[in-house]
Amino acid sequence: MVQKGCWTGPPEGQMQSNDMALPPDYSVMRGCGTDLCNAQLMTHDAIPNLSAAPDPQTLSGTECYACVGTRPEDCTPEKSRRVQCHQDQSVCFQGNGQMTVGNFSVPVYIRTCHRPSCTIMGTTSPWTDIDLEGSCCSGHLCNRDAVNQTFTSASATSPPQAPLVMVLLLVLPLLAGSLQSP
């Protein structure tokens, strides 16, 4: 994504990367000090490939569907690419979430290769925030389920905690009964 706008930071910044994020997040900030000086950044072609594949390529043997879209139908298995995963990515991911740029927000649907830890950490940069939910699976092209399903987060799988009021309502009669006993 190319994002242009006013910037109060330093004229140039080091590449920031979070390759553990999903999708991997690579960003470079460039600033300039004259009116309309960012006009030359028109397309992604003006930005170097920050996430180049390792050379020589080492593959894990896992094949997954890969896509990113703003509608579920953009990411059907039929419209997704079949990709060979890199060595450190041996599971497939599928999920959905929300991408926010400034005050503008759109849904995002994704299928891709991922690391076995299946850590789902969206990306955050000065301009973009992506929140994702999803799941990983093992096996050849296993990430073909619907990307618009509701995914259970890790915190939602823990048993519900009884509210303090409920605990008190259950314990007080027992306590009162034991205090009244001779």
C-alpha cells in the first residue's frame, strides 16, 4: 500500500518490519520539505520489494491457498493462488478482520502460509491497522473453508468465569447454614 500525506517525523526512516505479523508488515517512511514533493510515489512500482523470497528458496513442502480481498468472494479457493510455503511456514491460515487507514475502514479476508505457532498478530504502522481473527490447519491446501466465518479467539475458548455476585449468592446460604449449626 502506498500512503501519502503530511508528516511531522524525520525526513527518512529506517525500514520497519514485523515479519511475525499477518500479513507480514514492511514499511519505509520518506519525508520531504517542499510542497507536493511526494508526487513521484504514484504506485507500488516506486517502492522496493521489501519481502523478497529467500534465495535459494527453501520450501516446507506445504501448499496453501493464498489471497487477500475486501469481500469474501475475492478469496474463494477458486480465485486464490496455490502457493508453496517457505521452510519456516508449514501450516495454512485463513481468516478475516478489519483494516483501518485513518478514518476509513474496510473488511479484509485472507488465506496464506503461516508459521506453526499460528500467532495471529495484525499489523500496525503509523497509518494502517489490521485486526485479524482466524485459524491454522495442517495439510495440503487445507485452508479452503469459508473466510467469512466467525473464528473463536484464544481468550474465548477459556471457560466462562462466574461473576462475583453469583459466587456470593451461592456461598452466603452455605455460610449462614454453617453459622447457625450448634
